[in-house]
Amino acid sequence: MNILLIEDDQNLCEMVRFQLQHEKHHVDLCHDGRDGLDLLLQDAHDIVLLDRMLPVMNGLSVLKKARAAGIKTPAILVTALGGLYDRIEGLDGGADDYITKPFEYKELSARIRSLARRAGKWEENGLLKYGDISYDTSVRTLYGPGCELQLSGKEGLLLEAFIRNPLKVINRMVIFSRVWGVDAPVEEGNLDTYIHFLRKRLAFAGSRLNIKTVRGIGYILENIWG
């Protein structure tokens, strides 16, 4: 999964990022509310972990502004404010879950898994299915009607983004953020190259799925049943 962590305690950030990356998640970090909101509005993450007490803009304001803008990314508030009113205010403000500091990482990890399953964005066994293909994220293997193929890391992340958002036009910048990360120095042509590679992989696997270019916007994964 692509996880956005907005937290001003940099030591805690690094600890949580290390644990998340150990579980094979991609993590983007941000240390203040304003920059965090900008990243959240890109709609490029599967889950956001959001501290409530942030510089520039507090986490609850970030979440309320993102929800008002139509961002539905599942959010877990991670905060030292653990009172009943604080939890109610956070949940009413758009959070999907709430965990108080200090916490054990195993609990946070379990809450992420639970929330991701409820959101329908991630399966614990790593097997994603759409149309006539399956993709096992744990071993980066594409299973099609004709054969199975091993994908590269970037091809796998790209296919995962499309399978999780079928029949939906995905903006080019959102794809860049999901596959390469929000701050990665990537040339525009890299995306076109990997789209070409992935189309060839789908065709070779015998799939009737098609990645269609939506000019000036991005791409969409379509069924082309005969």
C-alpha cells in the first residue's frame, strides 16, 4: 500500500516508516499540516496516518479540508489527545480510526490492516483480481488466461494502481505519486514507457483488459470483451 504519514515528531516518523517499509508498504512523510494537506489532496495514497497536533495547520483541520474537497482516503488519527471528547471530535471530523500515543506498533499495524480491508483497497493475502487476471503483490506475479508472468517492481505497482481503480480515469500525476513517490525526480516519458511495458505484459498473458490513454488527463483500465 501507499501510506502517507503526517507527523511532526521526526524520530517517531522514522520508526514507523521503518516498520511499514519492513511490511512492504511505500511511505511518504510530511512534518506539517499545510504540506500534508497538499499531499493528501493529490489522492495518491491508500491510507493516511495523521497526527492531530501539527505545526502550521492541525491534523483535524487537514482532515476536514480534505473531506470537504472530496478526498475519501481512509485516515487514522495518531495523537496524544485520548479523551472521550477528543476521540468523538476526531471521528466526527472525518477520521476512520483513532489511536493514542504512546502505542505499540503491532496495534497500529493491525488497525491499518483492518481499515484497509474495510476500505476494499487491500487484501491481506496480497492477491488482487479484476476481469480475467489476478495479481499477487507479494511475489509480483501476474496470472492471465494464457500464462503467468513475473513483473518488475514498477510494473507491479502500476498494475496494482489500475486494478484497485478499474474503469476510473487515473490522472498522470496520481500515477507518478503512487508508483514513484510524490517527490521522486522522474521524467514524464518514464510513465509512458512503463504503460507500454504493462500493455505488452497483459497481451502476452492473454488478457482482454486494455489500458486506454485519456489524452491530456491520464489512463483507464477497461474490459474489451469481444
